[in-house]
Amino acid sequence: MKAIGRYLIVEQSDAPVKTQAGLLVTAQDSAQIRYQEGKVLSVGTDVKHIHEGEVIYYDKVASHKARLGGQSVQIVPESAVVVVM
């Protein structure tokens, strides 16, 4: 699978969300968090500053869930990426 244009294919992180004090955030509370962590699986042909394998935070409202090759992934426009780790 290969992304095209200014899109990224991202594997959503399943790690539990913790506060700075180490408390786990419930599923209901984490649903209110706008930004999601994920690992980049494929970058589009027009994406310049993000590379495969990098961990990013993206606006989950702007992304789309898809099933590619039996794997659940997020299709994220480059403009929705807010942090590259």
C-alpha cells in the first residue's frame, strides 16, 4: 500500500493514555482528546517533511479510518499533522 498526494497512511497507537501524574485516562475521556498518536506506514508523493516509521500526532477529526490489507489504518492529510516525534 502506498499513499499518494499529500496523504499519509498511519497505524493508530493502542497505548493507554496517561496523565502526567501517571493516572490512566478512561476511554470516554480519551474520546474527548482531539489529537491521536500514530506511526507513519506510508507517505504520499507530495509529502516533504514526514517520513515512514516516524511517530506523529494528528487531528483525528480530519482523518479517515480504512481497512487495507486486513489492517485497520487511518488516512491522514499532511495538514492534519501537528507534531512529528
